[in-house]
Amino acid sequence: MKLHPIAALAAMALAAGAAHAQATQGVSKDTITLGSIQDLSGPLAGFGKQVRLGMMLRVDEANEQGGVNGRKLDLKVEDSGYDPKKAVLAAQKLVNQDKIFMMIAHIGTAQNLAAMPVQFSKNVINFFPVTAAREMYEPFHKLKYSFAATYYDQIRLAAPKLIKEKDAKKVCTIYQDDEFGLEVMRGGEAALKSIGMEFAEKTSYKRGATDFSSQVAKMKSSGCDFVILGTIIRETIGTIGESRKTGFNPTFLGSSAAYTDLIHKLGGKPMDGLYATMTVQHPYLDEASQPIRFWANKYKTKFNEDPTVFSVYGYGAVDAFIKAAQKAGTGLTTDSFIKAMDTMVIPPDMFGSAEASYGPQKRLGSDLSRLSQITDGKWKVVSDYVK
């Protein structure tokens, strides 16, 4: 059946309109809708809440200054409870119902991996997820942008130096039996290989475990004097607490997943001495650096709680989005954002992040991290960026 010329034109206009609408989902004349999935009710709820508040602080600042190229930011946050299945449902809601322009600072490795296919089917970028897994930028996908030096690289680069410094003879690892823990463990394997060693003992636990006595007993009996931790909050505290109780006192090295004030707040004195890899530093309210102190107190005034490094991750993710979206100009689309992002060089910020740069084939801003150690109940930066 041949269409009447006018009907054909109308159909073409409709199709063009639909394509245009699809290309700019989440961008209206005066609003950009951003989505984020956080753990607000599961084992990482402490982190998830902080990421959300950090994002809100930056969104509010931007909106008070007139938004991004005249558009206000609207941030929609869903809860995954740190469950990949719930993350899929949250992504479906944000992408298909809320029509978000971009997913930003989604927390968790398995959760991001589960949600990405939902986003990518609708051309929605996964921007600065709060996980340091390699899959956040590998294999290459134009819709992936990652800011976090990988758990693998953190441990691969930091461990050899610290092992030598401590003159450690036997290295063990305890790790979470999932994508996150395996990344840390593999980074440890690569680190040890580079100095002609291998793990004396490897032991794992299931996500959500609370008892680590058998794992600690295993590491103690193999005489380890250095332990690489593929653990997050309560597993870090549980492992170190159990170790101290049984008189097992190796050097403990965790990844950035263990770099949180909750470790020393909840674990107390036994946590002193723990090392962790990190990038941006924890924003203590009495921080010596005036800009961090000012920022931390602004956050505290607004939300009536102390900020954390996860607040900084959330804040930084939105800040980077704003910089690239401003560069993309008023005709904001996924393609124009990618074009802008692929020329971005983000300088170090007040929290001491390394310089980050992106390009048409470069989806990780920086692979560098540095070391902090808990001393007298506070994280202290103890190394420069390890290359």
C-alpha cells in the first residue's frame, strides 16, 4: 500500500521525532534527569546513604547556580539492598519509567554488571560507578566511564612495596567469594608474582558472612605475617578483631573498599595499624586542609551527619558529570556528552585525587592509588600515588 505524500511526510516527521526523543531521553528544555542505584537497606547501606548525600550536595549547589547550561538537575535514587536482582528492577524503573539521561555513581560490582544491559539497551551511560572492578570499563563500551583505580591495580601496585617494607615472609589472603573479592585476590597474585612469591594461604567467605574464625585460624596456622583483605566493612572488622583476639598480628592491607571511617568507628582500637589503598581522602571535620574542612562542615550543616569518603565519591561523580555536560553545550544528547567526555582532563581536586583523563578508547580516568593507615583511630595518608 502506497502512502499519500503528506501521510508519508507525517510518518517521517513522527519517526524523526521519536528518534530525537530517544536520543535525548532525560533531557528536557529545563531539566536533566539523572538516576542512581544505591544500597539503602542492605550490608552497604552506610556507604549507599553517604554516596546519595554527596550527590545531593553537588546537585543542590549546581541548581542554586542555575543548573547546567540553564537546565536544573533532577536526581532519582533507587535502593538495590546490594542485591543484583533488585539492581535490575531498579535499573528498569529508572531507565524505562523515570526516563533517566544517565546512571551515575551506582554502587556495587555485581549490581552494576546486572544493571548495565538494561541501560545499554536504551543508550543510557553508566557513569562513575562506585566500584573499582575492571568490568566498569572493560571490555570497552562507549557507554562506560569509570573513575576508580581497579581493586586489581590497587593491590598489584601497592602490595609489593609494603611487603618489602615489612620484610614479610608469608602472605595470605581472605576474600569475599564474588567478583569484588576475586579482583582483590587476583591483584594479590599479580603483586606476589612480580616479587617471586605466591600466597601461602587463600581463604574465602560468602557475601554476608559474619563469622571469620575458621578463616583466621587457617591463616594463623600457616604462619602468615602479611594478609591481603578482599573484604569490605564488617568482614574487615570481623577478620582483624578475631585475629587480634587470637594473638595473630600480621600486617593487614585492604583495598579502597575498606577505606572508610566505619572501620575505626565500629571496630575501635584493634583496627589501628590497618593499611588500605585509596585515592581521595576521608573528609574529617577537623581536617588540616582548610578547603576540605570547609566542605566537610557545609555537608554536616546540611545533613546533620559527618561526611565520609563515600560522600566525596558521590559529590565527585556529579561534579565530573557537570563539567562534561557543560562542555557538551545546550544541545545535550548522549552522543554530545560522549564527545565532550572523550576530551576531558579532570585535574586533582581538594581531596587529593589523581588527575583523570578520558578519550575515545580510554574509559578509566586513572589507575593510580596511594596508601593510608589507621593511626590512633584516624586514617592518615602514608604514601604518594604508587606507579
